[in-house]
Amino acid sequence: MSDLSQLDVFFSVQTFHEEQLRDKTVVISDVLRATSTIVTALANGAQKVIPVGDMGEASRIAQSVDSDNYLLCGEKDGIKIDGYDLGNSPLEYTSEAISGKSLIFNTTNGTKAIKKSMSAAELFIASFHNLDAVVDALRETENEIVIVCSGWKGRLSLEDLLLAGNIIFNLTGGQLQPDARDGAKVAFTIYEKFGNDLESVIFHSNHAARLKELVVDTQDISYCCQINMTRVLPVLKEGIITNRHVKETK
């Protein structure tokens, strides 16, 4: 396993440069909702997810592929984009809707974090749903580990930091080294304080409040707080996200 004293956490897409991730193992956290949706999609049979940075990139890819096998998915500022097949609610990504399909996926924060992290040696997509699968994979890496919290338009999102802290807590057995980096200490401490009441804390977070103004049904928030629903491990290779654990167990 890598030296956990070197593990670091970035609090939003704007808090790091691409070069800082080169040759490292990177974990992307966007609990509400991009990474939760990606994990759900692959668990329900999507073949792959192609993350894009904006609508222009999404349109260019969509025009070059077989439309019968691809779906345009995502949101802008929390709202499904006009003309897209699906938005960013993980509850939309049922087996009936996406099994066997490839998804072109565009979100306000999460896919931008993924795109900015492509210099990483390894890149994993994390949610509370696949927490143990991510932690197990990190135990096997010898690279330095960085957890990237997607945040919201450059600002910290509490739910992303809580997931980062939960990952660190599990990796360290609840005993963070005194010489750990400041980002890891902050995430670990936040999780120690609030981890026993995740759903309630996240439900009252700033990002959840924005979602509640945009959608009538707030089931997404509760759903995204559920822990270890799947062993799916989304990994990014050559710009495409697939499930490393093809035969996963729910």
C-alpha cells in the first residue's frame, strides 16, 4: 500500500492543477450526484460512461457514434439538459433504461473534475454506494493517493468531503498519522464529527438545499447516502469509464 502520510485531498476542481495528479492514484467524489450516478449506471448494466466537459464536446461525440447504442446524459446547474435522454438523477438509471448502453455524460462539476484529472496513473469513481470497493482498490496501489472533491462551482461541498473522510478513515483503521497532510486531516476530522449521522448532515448541506429547490422529489439525496450497495469499481482508461469488477455482487 502507498504511504498514507502522503495522501491528500483537494476540496474542489479549482484547488489543483492537472500536473499535481500525474502518476498518482486519484479518486473522484461527487456524491450529489455525478459519481453516485456513474456507479449506479454501471451497476445496472451500462457498458461504459464517457465523461465530457461541456455540451459542445457531448454533441461532437454523439454525432460520431451509433445513436442506438449511446445515450446523452447529464445536467447543467442541476437541471436535465434539453434534448438529453437522461439527467443526473441516479434513480433514472434503471436497468431498463441503460442496460447494454454507452452513456455520454456531462455534468456541472463531476465530469469536469474527471476531465481535469486525466493525467493520473489510476482514476477511480467513488460514492458511498461503492465505498468498500474503492478502499480495497486503494489498499493495493503503491502510488500516492489524491481524493478530488468535485465541489460546486469552485466551492467546497460537505458531502464530497464526508466521503473523502470516510475513505481515509477506513484506509487508516480510524488512526490518522500525525504527519498526514492538512487536506486529509480536515476530511478525516469532518467525518469523525459527522459520520454517524451522514444522511441528516448531507440533507442539510448547501448542495442538498440547491437540489431541493430544483427537484420536487428529494429521494436522490437519501439514495446517494446509502453505503456499500455494490462492489462496482468504475475506472477511467483512455477517456472511458468502465467497471473493473465486471462480475460484481450487489
